[in-house]
Amino acid sequence: MSAVPATAAALAPHRIVFAVYEGVCLLDLAGAQTTFWCASRHLEQRGLPGYALSTASIDGASVGTAEGPMLATERLGAPDTVADTVLVPGSAVIDKVMQDLGPLIDWLRGTEARRIASVCTGSFVLAAAGLLDGRRATTHWALCERLAALHPRVEVLPEAVYVRDDPVWTSAGVTTGIDMALAMVETDHGSELAMAVARELAVHVRRAGGESQHSSQLALQAGDGVQFDGLHRWIAANLADTELSVSVLARQVFMSPRNFARVYRQKTGLTPAKAVEQFRLEAARRLLQQSDRKLEQIAEDCGFGDAERMRASFLRHLGLSPSAYRRQHA
């Protein structure tokens, strides 16, 4: 699928239909929708056609979201909702709402859209329509095992932020719909526009599709771990220093090494050494996905010291080598 050329002014706007239903998650919808809306503004400023966005349901009636606000919708299948892309947001109560989605599932089976996508548990709707059979897909990390069990013909990738298996795209939980939408903008119009949109939306990091849904820093905030947020930011910025010992870390938070080691484990559930390894591993995974740096350079940049130590960490935590990880996720 190639990017739209600069001479695309003569083309009609790319129509994206957001197929919604009672109980849909508002952020699943709004995150992706705002990304495309923002991209349209940039395109129109350049004299290019943007995205035409429609929020549609089976009967075109108002739809209640899981969070409470009502959505005005168009009717799916109406002439003005013929789509280039159909996107199905998820629901926090997907098991409950699935029993009422037969008409939407039938509609999805018959759609001729060029691209079909889901955010979060919207993947269950696509799977029920048979659109994920024989394809790779993802969903919210907490429901990946359930998706795989219900739909054994789907290859579920539990770590991925989003998965592109043309013509179907699936994204993980909630805000990953923004990452997927940015990737679609890049596919349609190039990386420069996608970066401009990401900057306008104040997206801190554009995550790659194969990047893990889990953040080491977020995981360490569980319980009372938020106490060490400043330290974690410092660790992430100083990974190339191989001497991130207990003494070095303790000095950053003005504690004795012994007291720091005790309190840190109590608050985060990990020893300082294990936490540092998680940060190194996460940084290395990102570089393997998003750069062509040699393994030795990545190991040095992330503070492993050498490629063999990095390899041992990957095998211990992920069950595969850095080279194999790059082949799977780059």
C-alpha cells in the first residue's frame, strides 16, 4: 500500500466510517477519530483532500457509550457512508454487548472497504465476522488469551501495540488506537505528516506496532512505586551507564544503600537490579524495532555492556534472542 502522492488534490477525501454500537468505549473512538481529524486539517492547509469521518451504527439512531455520553450516528450502509476504511472501536463490556451485535457482524462480513480496523476489544467483533481468520491480530493485553481461545484461527500477538495484516489492522487497549491511526496516516500520506499530527496531539512517544503494550515505568508505579518516579526517569535517561548500582541509585534519592534497597523492593516488588534490567530490556526492544543499529551498539547504548549479556537477558525474559526478536517485530 503506497503513500498518496503530492498530486492527490484531484482525489476525493478518504472516507473513514467508525462503526459504533451501544456500550462502545468513548476513548477507543475519540482517540483514533481525533488523529484523523487533525491530519485532515494539515492536509487541507496544503490544498490536499483530507479524511471524511462518519460515526455510524446499524440503524442510525443515537448510541450510548460505556462512559455515558450519547453519540449521534448515521446509518451504516447508507450511500454517504460507503467507506475506504471501516474502524470498529471496542467496549469495556464486550462480552455483554456481543450478543446484540449480530447485525453489525453481518454488515462487516459484507463490507467492501479497502481497509478494516479495530481498537481494543473491537477485535472480538472483527473475529466474530471471520475477518481475522488466518491473520495476525492483537487486542487489550488482559483479553488476548480469551481472543485466542474463542477464535483459534487467529494468531494473537499479545505484546503488540497494533498489528497490520493487510487489509486488516488491529490495535491493543484504548490509547493504542492513536498509535494505529498515526501509522495509517503515515501509510496514506507519509511520515512527515504523521509526525506533525503526533506533535500537535502532544503524543510523548510514537510507538511502533510491535512494541510492547507494557511499560516498565508504569508497572513499577503499581502500589506505592510512584514514590520513585523521578528515579525511574533518571534511570531511563542514563541507561548507557553500566554502573547503575544500588549505591548510585540510592544517592539519587538521598537514601542509604541498605534502606533504599529495602524500601524500593517493598514499594515496587522488584530489586533495584531487576528494575534496571527491565528498563534496559525495554529500551533495547524499542531500538531493535525502530533502528538498524548493530546488536553490539544497542547493547552498549542500553547499558548491557556487551551483546552476550543482552542476549542472556532477552532469552531469560522473552525466550528468544535479540536477533530473533528483531526479525519478529521490526
